[in-house]
Amino acid sequence: MAVARDARLKSKVPPISPIQATERLTSGLCLELNVKHAARLKANLFTTMVSVTGTFVLVYTVFGFYSFVISLPILALTYVAYRSYLGRVETSNKHIEGLTRLHLATVESLTMAIDAKDDLSRGHIQRVRRLAEGLARKVAYPKDQMEGLKAAALLHDIGKLAVPEYILSKPGKLTAAEYAKVMIHPVIGADILSNVEFPYEVVPIVKHHHERYDGTGYPSGLKGEEIPFGARILTIVDCYEALTTNRPHRPRFTREQALDVMRGEQGRTFDPNLLEVFLDIIDSLDDRLPALSERPVSLLGVEPTSTDRLFEPGFGPVLRTPTEMALRDIGAAQREVLSLYEISQTLGSTLKLSEILPIVAAKLENIANFTTLVIYLAEGKRLRAAYVIGKNADALKGREMGVAEGGAGWVAEHRQVLIGGSPLADLQRPLGLAAAAYRSTAIFPLEHDNTLVGTLALYSEEDRGYSADEVRLLETISHHTATAVRNALAFERTQESALTDNLTGLPNSRYMYSFFDQERSRSERHGYALVLMMMDLDGFKRINDTFGHHVGDEILRRVAQLSRVQVRSGDTLIRYAGDEFVAVLHRVTPDMVLEMKLRLQAAVDNFAYEVRPGRVARIGISIGYATYGQDGIAIDELMEVADQRMYQDKIARRRNASTLRVAELHTRSAAI
């Protein structure tokens, strides 16, 4: 009878060692505590003790008192051995439970670290996990696989670690190559997790959560129920959460808008049966989700702080735990990379100084704390405040100081960063008593290829220092800014050279065509007269032939100077070609045009260039003009009309000159 009971006992409790039990229970991530096994062991212990007690009663009855006494030590040893075995199993189970909590916390920390990298999608992973769990319970997802689905929901985007952040954060539409890079993240995620021996389905869910029900998804093009059950659930909840969250390329959808989009994909992207259930329960699921926030939501109860700025001031909110500080640093590092990328991309998109300086200032507003930002540009031995934002901007804009003067001048002279100096040396003269409100400063040199470009100055009314990370980032931005400003200045010089006549310093014909289009548009918009005046020097060829081209060049320079004085400051004088000049006049009447023509001709006619002592060269100038809208619309039409009138004027001036010479000859003859 005892043998039979022992056989039944062995059939109920598998003959495994405590170490084997521990290995089985700890194989994989997030193992469940084998409570049923421990309870069964306790029940078996009770049954065994009852059986042993019955056996000893039988021995006492059959063999007598002495046999019973001899059996007592055996009974005690059996009891102690079995209790020891049960104690080891319970210890193993407690160890397994601790490992389970540890693994859960590890997964949680990893997902929070991934989540902290993106301010816009912060909380996405946790919301997806809760939605997936809610839908899975409603569709009777296997209970023994539920932990696997939750782990997959937490880890489904881990493959995005292999996708460049500028692609994930791109505000516009992705190119085909960029989208192809995004499509690798499910496979990368599955490869990362394949080294973990999960006791349930995790890797297939992560790998196939971007498959489509009609077989057009990626990475494997699975169709219908070929797609793992958990992956079909995750596809639905991941899409819904993405639609209802702000993204770099679009604002978030409302719940109704998102559900309308998803209904349109029923049977194509989504399992139609699962989607029907999801649509029925989404109201109750969504109401239980944490509100969208810039603060990451954690299952562990950690809520890291976050602000809009890349770096926090020293007097900001105190972080409560190391986890919060770590997540803040991860987020700050991510924003630093994106900020530098955006600055590089934006600065590389323009060569206009008037656009570069506002771009730098706008980016710095989101990166560092300051009251006033001044970008000084070097102009010889002086610095000029070329761009200013913040408090007292109007009073500081255009302010000049010498190199070595004040904090900004010291930085320009020594090419070193100045942190924490007094702003009074820079601000007291232009601001007066208002400068006393400023308490701290950070000034960085703008230097490119050992050439000073200027300085970048941050003035603050708060008495604060700058961390090593802030200084490092601002130095990097200063280098980018210096390069961009240097390139813009070089471009302006090149452009100016391309649009400027080297001999006279006047704008050339290339400039004239672009400039006239702008003036024509303004004339049409404001309704004022626009006149194009054509001028050609008289007798200039004779000067070149008689005295040489070097004399002709000098006369052209002098005529340009004379003519520039005669036209109004708002008019534009252009050297068109050779000895021809063009003036573009706006807001003029016919009388004003005639008066300007006579004034120009008188100035040139009275000009005499002394080639050598006792020998002078003289020239004249013929002028014609055309009015926009009356004589033509296109610039070529106006040039043709003005040119014809100029030659008519040249003929008339020659006739007048001949008449004057004849009259002078008659006068001399009469005198003789």
C-alpha cells in the first residue's frame, strides 16, 4: 500500500531538481512565478505525511512497540529532507519573481530611453502597450502569450535605433531612399531581439507589425492570417496612436478623423474582424490612456521633467531621481543633434547675410537662455552690432565698438570664449542706467580659417553660469555661424563684383536688367512714372586715339563721378557699355527729366581733363530718354527708343557746335 502511494506521489510531482526548476523558470524575459507548482508540492507533502503516518500505525500494530520506536528516526529524516526540498523550491521561485521584476524594469528603462529621444512621440510606446493589451483581452488573445504581446508592444520600435534621427524627425515628405531606410526598422528590431530566448511570441510580432492584411506591407509581404495574431493587433493600435499624436510632418488627428482613416483601410491594412472590435471599444480604451504630454509616462512611476529649451538653467526645477536626470540627458542629447542638423541645413540653404543672422538668432532662442542676443560683425578694427534680438534690441542695433573694447572686443582680440564677465563694459554706453539690470554674459568668437568674422554675445539679466555642455554646443554653433557668415560675405563681394563695373564702381548692365524689373513692379504697384535715360559721350573715340586708353579710362572715371553727383540719391546711374551710361529715374515729370538732362550736359561740357601741362582733353555727352508705359513696357523697347532719341540729340549738338564755331569764326574775321 505504501509503495502504491509513493508511486502516485511520484506521478504527481515530476522528479526534477530545484536547480533544473530554476533554469526552466528563468529561461527568457519576464518569466511567471510557478505558484501552482509550489502549491502542488505542499499538497504532496501533506499526502505523503498522512501516508507515512498510516504506515507507522500499521507497523506498530503488526510488529509491536519496539519496531515503531526504531521507525521514528526514519520518519523524522524523511520529514526534514522533504521540508528542505520544498524550501529550496520556494527560494528559487522568489528568485525567479525577482528576476521577472528585474527584466520588466530593464525593458521599461530601455523603452523609456528610446521614448525620451523624441519630444513629439513621447509616451507613444506606453500608449501602444496599453491599447494592445486592451484589444488583446477583448479578442481572447491566448493568456499564456499575453506577456509576449506586452513586451512586443514595448519593444516594437527598437529597430528605429538604426534609422538616422534626421529622417525620423524630417518635417517634410520622405524621399524614396529615406523611406527605404525607415522600412528596415522592423527587421533590425527582430534581429536585436533574436538573441533573447523569449518563452512566448515576441520577435515575430516585432518583425511583422508593419505587414498589411492585403499582403502589400513590409518586410515580408505576409497576407491575412499569415501575419502573426499579435502583429495584427499591434498594427491597428500602433497606427491609431501614430495618427492621434503630433508628428514632424503634420499635426495630430482628432479621434474621429483617425478612425475615419482607419475605416478606409479595413481589409487592406487592417484585419477587418480585429478592426471592428477595436472600433467598438476604442472609446473606453482611449479614456483610460494617459493624456498626451511632453513628459514621458512610465509604468514604474517615473515622470521625467522636460521643457522646450535644450538646456535648463541652474535655478530650474530640481530633478528628483537619477532616472529623471538620465532621461533628461538623453532628450537633451537628441535635441542637440537635431538642433545642429537643422542649423547646418538651414544655414546651408542661403548665402544672404540678411537671412543667415535671423536664422542663427531664432535657433539660439530655442537652445540657450538669454535676455539679449547680439551678433557683432568685424569691419576692419571695429565691431558692429549687425543683428540684435531680445530686450533693448533697438538701442543696441548698429552700435559700434573697437576691437579690444569691452567684453565683445576682448573676445575679438584674443579669439577666446568669455563666460561670466560683466555686461556693463558692452552695454553701459548705449543703454545707460538700463545696463545695470544685466548680470551675466557669454561671448563667443566667430572665426573662420584664422580670420575674425565677429562675435556672438549672450547677455542675461539672471546671474547664472553656463554648463560645459552649453559652452560646447554654443561653440559649435559659433563655428557654423562663422562659416556661414564668411561665405555670405564672400558671396556678396563676388555678386557685387559681378554686378559692378570695376573701372567706375557703378552698377553694370547685368545689374541693370534685374534692377529694372524690380523698379517696374514698384512703379506699377504705386503708380509713379519711371524713366530710362540713355547717355553717350561725344568725342570719346578721339580721346582714346589721341592720348591713349589710359587717359580715356581716367576720363570715364571722372565723368562717372560728375554724373553721380547730378542725379538724385534715389535714382540709379549705370555704366552700360564702353562710353555709354544709363540712369533709371523714378517719380519724375517731363520738366524734371529735361532739367536733369541739361544739368548733366552742362557738367560734362565744362569738364576739362589736363593730360599734361598746357594740354587738356574735353568731351561732351548726348542724352535721350524713354518713359515706361508710354514708349514701351519691355526694357529692350525702352532702350531702343531712348537710344534713338540720344542719337537725335547727338546730331542736334553737333549742328549747334558747328553753328557756334562758324559764328566764332565770323566774329574773329570782323575783328581783324
